Amino acid sequence: MLTPVPQAITLLGDTLLAVWRGIRRGWQFRPQDFARILADASARALLIVLVVNVLVGAIIAFVGAVQLLKFGAGIFVADLVAIAISREMAAVITAVVMCGRTGAAFAAELATMQANEEVDALTVLGLNAVDYLVLPRVLTLLLMMPLLYLFGCVGGLLGGFAVSSSLLELAPIAYFDRSVAALTYTHLGLGFFKSMAFGLLVSLAACFHGLHAPRNAAGVGGATTHAVVTGIVGVIALDAVFAVCADALGL
Amino acid sequence: MPCLPYALTRWDCEMSLLSVRDLRLQYGPTLIQEHIDFDIEAGTIYAVMGGSGCGKSTLLKCLIGLLQPAAGQVLYGEQDYWASNEATRNQLRADIGVLFQSAALWSSMTVLENVMLPLQVQDTLPQDQHEARALEALEWVGMAEAQDRLPADLSGGMKKRVGLARAIVARPHLLFLDEPSAGLDPISSVKLDRLILDIRERTEAAIVIVTHELPSIYALADDGIFLDADLKRPIAHGKPTQMRDTVMHPTVQAFMRRQEIDTL
């Protein structure tokens, strides 16, 4: 079961070296490919990220309100939503969505390229698969995941606001004031940093399973499944590590 | 045969373009083939033959640098590929072209971009000549009109021809063709065989062709090697017609005459 771990660590190391080579000698991948991957993982992912985060924000607001209203503390729903969304949920939920959407696409595309000998063709030309295929995907999620996280934050806050103002009859201005007060740079910074880490994890898991897929149709399906499972479990496990570390650091 | 400028080493006309010495191929502990020896001269077409699963494509992978042999040498000129450092390997790879079994066109690129990429990677020509050279290669294979199409829009035969254009665009001295006729109808297969002969005429490259298509073998190959899946070693060398007429091994006879072993 742990056999792929050394290979995954090797891929991480190769990716870091590819970044170093790219900075020193220029990126090897084609700008057109990078632009295509960027567009697919950003603009085309906005709607799904927005919808899911709005719903999560609404659910948190609703569940929180049921409890807090018992104590006459309904206004603190705004704090609950703002902190939960900015610190945890927007980063995690966005990462899970991107894992199922973009991570799966990365893995399927690379596994298909592997099956069609396209990766071999690159190698024979002297192009490194990590420089040419992995790096643009890793950079894409590393750059886009924090932006999608911020977008997810807005969506989650809107979802919470919609529930609070309609069902709980909280004054919009009061809700807004509480939300702004609760949103600290610490929460936002932590969520922002986590989303970058999740982007790295999701993209590496997808590329790893794509490049190591068996060269057949079942291999493509298997790579996609493994990439999504590894990505989602990894994101949640990493989030737990972040929670412990943040607590230890007093954040 | 004229002496070709060899980009890499001190290769001269007296030296074989590619030599394989006592090669042993394994996947992990599983032996695929061993005791493989042959030499390929400039301008010849060399066939690697054998039944399905005997290790032909594995041998090809070793020759083009995708699979390290368990033992033995792959010499390009006098340079041992697998004993070389990465920089030398990159130089050696610049002088080979490969047509993969599935053509292996990069699906996100147009036909023209696919054919131009080797030139862009090698960067030995001025950039403004890349497109003209790629179009010339596409014209050779009759695919110039498809330059703006994506690989997904091409038939199997068209993909093979574009793959061939990509393999020859940098004018390599060694061409490796993995099952070029696989999956093609007989008419397209004959056309592709003619195209391969035409490319040999134009480029004077040595061509290594991995195949089990008998008509292609007889039509193309000047020399060859026959790999046996059971013995896991070569059992015959030479021109295919000579092999058919002189090698009495039942597997070779059955293969070269397209018969069942029991009927011989």
C-alpha cells in the first residue's frame, strides 16, 4: 500500500527541481498549454466553486442559528459563518471541488497521454515530462486555488447572509458589521495559505496517478479514481495537520 | 553511400550507425530477451521481427532510450547510450526520429505544431525556418493540407503519416518505426511502405522497423533479426527472404511463410 510513497516524494522533488530550472533557464512548457490549463482551472471553475460555497455558507448559518438562537445569540451566526468559511470551509470545500473537477481532468489527461505514448514521444525528444506536463498543472493550481478560495469566501459569506437575513430576520447591516469584525487577517491568511498547500497536493496527486497509470482504458479510469480519492483524503488529512499546527502556534 | 554529417560523435563512414552488443532486456526480474547483437549501417532498413509479445517493442524502447537494459550496450556510432550522461544522451536523441505504434501525436497541438516541436526543442535551425521545414515534411507525407487540424480529427493512417513527418522533420540519421502498418487497411499499409522507402531515398537515414506484418517485411527490409518469445533470444539474422529460405527453425519458417508450426 505504501509502495507509491517514494515515487510520490520523487515527483515532489522533481517538481521543485523543475521550478528551479524554469526560473533559471525559462519554462519548458508551451504558453498556449499553460493558458488552456489556467483557463480551465479558473474561469470555468468559478460557477461550481461559487454554488458549493454558497450552499456550505447557508448550511453553516442554518445549523449555527438553530443552536445560537436558543441562547438569544442569533447575531453571532455572522461570526460563526465568517470564521468557519474563511478559516476552514472555503479552502477545504474549494479544494475538494477542484480535486473532483480539475484533479480528475489532470489525471485522465495525463493517463491518456501515457496510454497513447505521448509522454514517451516527449521523452525521446529530450523533454522532461515533469517540466513539460506536471509543472504547468502544479503552477496552475498553486496560483488559482488561493484566488478560488477568496471567491469561495465571498460565496460562503453570501450564503450565510442569505439564510440569516431571510430565515433568522437579522438586520443586514448588523450581520455585515459582525462579519467584518470576525474576519481577521489571521483567518484569511491561514485559509489563503492552506488553499495553496491544497492546490499543490491536489495537482501533485493528479499528476502522479496520471503519469503512473497502466497503459490502457482501465488505467485511465483507475488513475482518475485514485487521483480524486488521494486528493480528497489528502486535503482533509492536511487540514487536520494545519488545525493542530495553528492551535500550537496560537493562531 | 555518402558520408553523412553525424551530429554527435566521431562517427565515420566505416562505423555502424547503430550497434547493439549482447543486450539483455528485463522487466524487473522477468527476462524478455537476451544475447541480442546486431549492427545497422547508414541507408539500410533493418526489421525487428517476431511473434506478438516476444519483446520487439521492448527492444525498441531500449534503443530509443526509454528502457534501460539489464546488460549490454547500445552504441550510437561509438557512443554507448546507456553509459552516457544526460547531456550526451540529449545530443544522441537529437539524431533519431521515432514513429510510435499509436503515432503518439500530442493531442493539444495541431498537426503543424506537432511536427514543429522537434525543431523547437532542438533549436538548431533559425526559428523562421521551423514552419517551412515542418510544412516540407508534411508535404513529403501528403499531409500538408491537414496542418491546422487536431490529431483527434485524423484517421489512423493520417496520424501515422503525421507521426512519420514528425519523426523525419529534424532530418535524423536513424529512424525507428514501431509497427507502422498496425491497424491500417492493406491499401493504406502499402502506401505507408512506399512512403517509408521514399523517405529512405530522400533522407538516406537508417531505418529500424519493428513489425510482424509480412508484406511490409518483404517489401522494406534489407536486413533483420528474429526474436523468439519462448527461447527469449534471437534465433535468426539476415535478409528476410534469405531467412525464409535458409533458416529451418520451425518458428521462423511458420512466421515467414505464415503457417501454423504443426503443418510444417
